[in-house]
Amino acid sequence: MLRLRLLTWDVKDTLLRLRRPVGQSYAAEARAQGLQVQPEALGRAFREAYGAQSRRFPNYGRGQGLSSRQWWVDVVKQAFVLSGVQDGAALTALAEKLYRDYCSSHNWELLPGAEETLSRCRQRGFRMGVVSNFDNRLENILSQCNLRHHFEFVLTSEAAGAAKPNRKIFEEALRLGGVPPEQAAHVGDDYTRDYRAARAVGMHSFLLHTAGPGPEPEVPPEHVLPTLSHLLARIEKG
């Protein structure tokens, strides 16, 4: 059995996922404001706008004079502009509302096994924290989804000033958890940002892999989680 004291968790697509694609959510809100935009086009435009903003202002603009709220409002407005919407005043109000909406459980749902697995891990006495490439809304999202009470700390990339796979965010999580890396494990769904990055600082890690092609070949089967409910059995066999 792995002698672990701390478990850290990714959030998006590990514990929580969007209830529906971004393009659909944005298009529905636009329709409510009297704007007609195709969800598929809006989804593509969002990915383009998000990528451009991330390259220009990494980590939600921290250190570059932007708040994460303004960072996201600009992304949303640009997504609509790229989709052909030109009403600037309407877009500002729409972007502000969508920013608030994504802070609630209205747009998020738990992955299967998330609540049960977190509860069982706490019952086993593990200390737990979040390590997520997210902005400062995450605390509220976790509270709204009734998950916040499971964690001793919630470390976002905005707060840490570094995003996964940067080792600094994992080193800060270990500091907050008060354990050496060999007594900690990270759980996430991304090979590079979660699995490999945690192992690079000496932590154990598990890769949640629920669908699609198999994980990277260098991930041992005992490190792969077909569902979150497999985690404790993997730890006990480690």
C-alpha cells in the first residue's frame, strides 16, 4: 500500500464537468438576449479566442494588469465578435452575465463517483487539496457543487502565479499540505499537466481515463483510473 498523507485533485473533467458544451451555453444565453448565433460556430470561436488570450496574457493576465474577470469578459466578447456579433453594448452585458453564470452549479455537474470517492478518501484520513488551472471563481464553484468541504486548500493557477505543468504550483501544494512529495499523490485527467507534471516533482499520480484512445504508453496500468471509484483500490495495491 502506498504510504500517502496528501491527495491533490484536478477539478475540470476530473471532479466536475460542464453540463453542455460552451458553444451551446453561450448561444442559449445570446438567444435570451435576442441574438442569434450558431452554437457550433460559437464553440469554434471560443476556442480561438481562448487560445489567443492565453498566449497574449498567460494565467488570466496575472502580473499584466488584468483581473481574471476582465480576462474572461474579453474572451467571451471576442468569441461573439468572431461569430459575427457586432453589438458592443449588448456583448459587454452578455459577457458579464456568462462570467457570473459559470461561477454556479447551473453549468457544472459532478463526474460519476466524485462525491463518494472524496468522502471515502476523507474517511481514510487523507488530507486533500485542489491543484487546478483555474481562476479565483473555483472556490465558489466547489461550494455551489457541495465539494469545497472535502479540501483543506484550493490552489488555483491564478493564486499560485503558475499553471500546470509548471512545477511551482505542485511545490506550493506540497507546502500547503505540509508533506514531502513521496507522501503525496495527484489525481487528474491530463497526461502532461497532471500525471507527468506531478511525478516530475516526486509525487505519485493517477490518470483518470474514462473514454477515447488509451493513455500514453509509459503510464503503467496500475496508475490508470477507469473511474474515480478505482482510486482507493489502486492506492492499496501500490
